[in-house]
Amino acid sequence: MAGVEASQVMNDYKKIRLSPQYSKLRTIDTALICKKSVNWLKNTLSGLSGKNVIISHHAPSAKSIPFQYQEDILSAAYASNLDTLVEESGALLWIHGHIHNQLDYQIGLTRVICNARGYPDEKNNYFNPGLSVDI
């Protein structure tokens, strides 16, 4: 999909509006929101101790992208390159959604899990509604 902008193919950019102007979400908006969120998370983590769990909508690592899409430029809309942050976070667990696959892998000492159900009209045979994780 060379030359294709995420805003041209992703439903998020067609459906999400920003307040107060109610303008359409743009890729620059999501990049700025991501940067602000990562800075907030880093600052928050620096003051925490004990058993920490991080929950995010987007995946923190390209390791969450299905193999056949890892080289696709649009994969950046589904997962961020936060492997260093995940490893340095000290979190025992990082749970994410957005990618409608079931995943369970490690980055450093942090276990990364995705158990996204998907859209209401989407049948996901791998979704585990009873998934439980001990920390």
C-alpha cells in the first residue's frame, strides 16, 4: 500500500472527532496524543513501586503485529515501538487491545497479553472470555 496514508484506510480517522471543534481526527493528532501519553506514562512509572500492570488500547510493540503485516507501513497505526519503555517499565504485565489477535509474549520481565474480542459483528474464535492472569 505504498503512498497510502493511514487516514485514508482506517475507520478511526473517519469516525473519531476531536472536541471542541468536532474536527476529524488526523494522523498528526494521534502522533501528538501518543507522545503526550508516553511522556505521562514515563513520569508516572518513575514514582511507582511494587507490582505494576499497564493497560493500553494500542500495542506497545511490533511483536504484536501478525507476521504477514509486520513490514506494512500501516502497522504503525496498530502498534508503537515502545519495547525499551516496556522493558524499563518494571511492569509485570502489559495488557493491550486494538489488534484482534490473541497474544502472550515477554519483553524483558514484562509479560505482554492481548485478548481482544474484536468488533461486535466479528467472530473471533480465539477470544477467551474467561482469561485470568495471576501476578
